[in-house]
Amino acid sequence: MTLRRTFIPALVAGLAFAGVAVAQPALTMAELGAGMYRIEAEVAHTFESRQTGLMHRVAMPLHRGMVFVFPEARAHCMWMKNTLIALSVAFVDDQGRILNIEDMQPQTGDNHCAAGQARYALEMNLGWFAERGIKAGDTLRGIDRLPPPQ
């Protein structure tokens, strides 16, 4: 079991580095809402899924995203190592209020941080929030139905 846990991530990383498409394990899906828009969000609520995020993906459907569920509310930061698509991230507090939204460029090491105590982060395609007029202070619906962090 220990060999498998260390070998498989190393193999996946090696294949991804070599340019081979790597299938990621399927994540739980959740329906969220922002303004009048419906979001199909993959849920990253485990340590492993939060670490991998949207790495190595080449595209994401228009109303699809990934919501990160953190064990504690704090000024979490995101970065784009091994992430191939441009994203916007909304940092969200315990009540579902968007604290701030940051735009992130692919394959960069820049930190993009919450402006306050964030419990969640929702990544969508670059510009998704701005194109729909969703901004800091707006509320994200559905976070009360997300699984607890592990």
C-alpha cells in the first residue's frame, strides 16, 4: 500500500510532465449559484484534491468550476503551477459572501490571496465572474450543502 501511494503520484506527475494527458479521479459534484447563474462545481474537499485542483486540464466547460473547501477560514492563497487554463478565483467566507475575485494566468507561481477569512474558493474560467457582473459582496448559494473538509 505504501509503495502504491508513492509510486502512482510520481507516475502521474511524470506522465503529465511528458505531455501525456492524465485522467484525474472523479470528484463529487455540487450545484452552486451566483446571481442568476447555475454552477456545476467539482468539490475539492480532501487534502489531495485541494493540492491537485485543476492541474493538467486543457479546458473546462462554461458553467463548470471547482470549489475548494478548506478546513479553516483564513487568508488562503492559490497559484497556477501546472494549471494550463486561465482562471478567475472567488474567495468566499463562511456565510457564502464573496470577499474578492482574482484573475490567474496559466502556469505561473504568483500567489492570489483572499482579502479576508475565506472558507471556500471557487475557480471558474477566466472572466466568468466579471462577464456576469458578479463581484465582491455578492453571495454564493449552495455552500451549505458542500461536504465538510477532510
